[in-house]
Amino acid sequence: MTLPAGTTTGKLATMDYRRRSIRDLLGSEPGGGAEAYGWVKTRRDSKEVSFVQLNDGSCFQDLQIVLEAGTVADDLLKKLSTGACVRFEGILVESPAAGQTVELKATALELLGEADPATYPLQKKGATMEFLREIAHLKVRGNTFGAVTRVRNRAAWAVHSFFQSRGFSWIHTPIITASDCEGAGAMFAVTTLLDHESPTQDEAESTFRLKSTDPGDDFFGKPAYLTVSGQLNVESYAMGLTNVYTFGPTFRAENSNTPRHLAEFWMIEPEMAFCDIEGDMNLAEEFVKEVISDVLDNCGPDLDFFNQRIEPELLTTLRHVVDSGFERMTYSHAVDLLMKSGENWEFPVSWGSDLQSEHERWLTEKKIGKPVILIDYPKDIKAFYMKQNPDGKTVRAMDVLVPRIGELIGGSQREDDLATLEARIDELGLPKAAYWWYLDLRRYGSAPHSGFGLGFERLIMYLTGMKNIRDVIPFPRTPGQAEF
RNA sequence: UGCCGCAUAGCUCAGUCGGUAGAGCAGCUGACUGUUAAUCAGCGGGUCGUAGGUUCGAGUCCUACUGCGGCAGCCA
């Protein structure tokens, strides 16, 4: 292998993932030779010495590289600009200054990839989230998105760990569905009927034509879509494996332009046989506490950053949720409290209407002061599959409300009685024939069962304090935006 | 999709009553004995989102469009 021009190097580089990461180096005792790979955050020069902040994403903290004057040529030193990729060799030494315990006193460096400072879009000073979204391919090199990405990774691990340690099986429900009965929102079509002309240079000039307008000619012989929920499928697996969950991508073609919606997002949906609404609430409470607790334990520096720069109440609310017993009350009781609150609501409260975000936040933040689980919602504002209560008016639905954002989880006990479920489907005018297999689950060996769903990105927003959902997923897909 | 707001240097923004464009940061040049988003001095940098309109004159006023953001709805 030929090294790039301008290189100074000593011994052979360790081009293997088993080398020490910056995280490893920062946790090492001083003394001994070391090498460090990463991207330059900043460089500070004085006459006798230069400092380079080097980050490889393995942790929030940068490794400080100390370059004494003369270690490398001036023209090479100048190429150590923000964004440049570099390998240093040196000695890991105790740092005489505050800010870090060890630092790398460099003896050699290899410039792996320059980043022209005149055009490199990231700078050492902060950029707005809006700007960073335009450079989604580079944004992960900054503090904020590195931290978001590590928290997201750890949270995903914690989700699996939570369920796996309790004997739940991860079910890979389909991404493509030909059921037109999911009913959770507008769907993206999946088709091979498009006849598009040879790609042109100008995307705007390319056009679509349909080879056929008959769904029977399409790949699946009928209309197919990207899934909007794995719940119906995973219920089938709960009726055989007992405790199961989904964790995968989900798609909604809604034209929603808000900081809380994505067209492509990840959803977590546990489903348990032999479990009623009480057991469902118990699982939800344990789940929220354990995932938060895991991230608090394992992403300390990242959360400290969010607490300092993004959301000052972050650590307080997260610790509070972990330490609190969740308050449980009925929807009807909550409506009573809201109507007697004396608050001047932007949206009026009445029994039978859905609670607005302002109502949910008042309950959990002001009235109760800790997470709240509401149950027994009016059946008309909830989905058809929820278990009906004997009162004929409410269903065994539950929503988990937490301080700072409101609803985090929505779930229910499912209707397991065939006749009741069929009647409800008829009542709502839904296409009963399409639900044939879902009804079979009640026809053969039906079991009481419950589950819930939560959007993974909303959980990440809660864990990080980030205000826009587009900033907690690597490449956000929203109406009119599918770049990268 | 509806309502509201914004669009000026690479980034973040200022620009008064309509009168020929400004700062900080970044960049470049130099200084500085260990810095922590280093500091100090100097230099370069603009089709004011696009297209029309009003006006002697438009960054500024009007219209449309595009993009972005916020709120709402839909929801996770």
C-alpha cells in the first residue's frame, strides 16, 4: 500500500477494528505508545504547540492530541482542519491541564483524508438543526448527532434486552402487506406496474406510466402497501409463542408536517397472551423505566451534553420517571380533573372527545407530577380491536403519559370474543372479509391478550430532549423530502 | 392539508422612513510558551430565494411561486 504524499509515519498502522478506539484510549492509564484514528473537530495553535481535538464517534469526548512545534511540517499541520481524517501515533501521557486525564503526545501522523476548510460545511461553532438536516451525510460528525446516534443505538439495545430477558420473541412482521385492513393511516403503494421511461438527466422530466390499471396484473395479484403497523400480524404470533414483540420500520403516507411525524419510522409493539390490561400496564411501566435507566447508566456524557445544550430539564425528568410509581386512573376520572382544573383550555374538555396534548401534559406535569396511565377510554375514539368493557361505552385502552411530551405509549387489551369483535367491525362498516385471518385467531383457541405500541423515534426524543423527530433518525423521510 | 412566520456573505444574524450592503463566527495572512467553541492584529468575501409589479429609485412595499420552520389536523 502506498501512503499519501505528505505523510510522516512510524510503525505500521493497525488497520483493524480491534485497535483501541478513542473511548478505549481515554479510559487507559497513561504511558506507552498508542495510535488514534478519527476526524478532526478543531485545532488550536500557539507558537510552541498545537492541539487537535480528535473524535471517532466511539464516545462523546474528543481525544486531545498534542503536537509540539516541529513534529510535523507546517504545510501538513495546516491540513489538520475541521473534518479532516487522520491517524496519529504517539505516547499516551497524563494531561497537565484540565478537561481530560490523558492526551496523546504525537510523534507522527498520517493524513487519510483532507477536508478543504474553504468548502467543508461544518464548523467548530454550532450550526442550526435546519442547516444540519441539509447535510445529513456529514452531520453525524458533530457533537449533537454523534450523541443522538449513540443514544439511539443504546436504546435499541435496551429495548431488545428488556424483552429478551423476559422471554419475549422478536417477530419479524412483514414490511409489505396486502391487507387493506390495518387502518392506521394512509399507506404507500408497492407496485411493479409502473412503466417509467429511461432515466433522464433531469429528474424533474422523468414521467411515470402504468402498464396496467388492474391490480390483478400487479406483482402480488392485488394491491400491496408498506406496513403501517405490525400489530395484527404479531397478535397471530402471540397466539402460539405467548410473549412476542416487533421492532422494525413502519410507513405512513400521511401528509403530516410536524416535529413529531415521519413517513418512515421504527415502531415497537409487544403483544402478550394470557395478559389483561393490568398486565399490559405493568409491562409498559417496567419498559419505560428500564430503557431510560439503561441509557442513563450507559450514555452519561451524551445525556450531560443534551442536558446542557438541548433540554435543561432532561436529566431531572428522566430520573424522576425511573423513580416514580406511575399513577393509574380512568379516562373518566381524568376528564373530571380536567374540567374542575380551572385552567383556561385552548381546546374544551368533554367526556367522549380525545384529550389534547395540553390536557395530557397538565395531568402528568401539573396535577400528578409523575407519569400517568389512563385507561378505559370511550370506545368511539379508539380502534375497533380493543376489548370492550361491560359498560358498553368504554374499552380497555391505556395511554402512558409522561412529563414534557405527553403520550408516549398507547395500548390495549384486545377483543378476544369472536361475536363481539365481528359486531364491532360491522358497526364501524369495516370490510369484514379482509379480516378473515384476524377473526380466525378468535375462532380457534382465542386467548385474552394485550399489547401496546410506541414510536421508537418519540422515545429517542424523550431520551435526548431533541425537539424535532427529524433529528433523531439518520436520514429522515417526510413529505417532499427523501434526499440522501 | 389549513393558518402563521421566515428567506441578506460558507454559518448565525442586523439592515431605521424606500436612497447604491453590515457584524460575529468560519476562511486566508501573521503574532502568541499548554490550549479547551484559545486569544490578538490584518485581509478577502454578496445576482439580498425565484419571477413579476409599484416607484425617479426596492434588501426594504405589493402579487405569485419555491424552500424552510412553527402551530393545528392525522397519528406513533
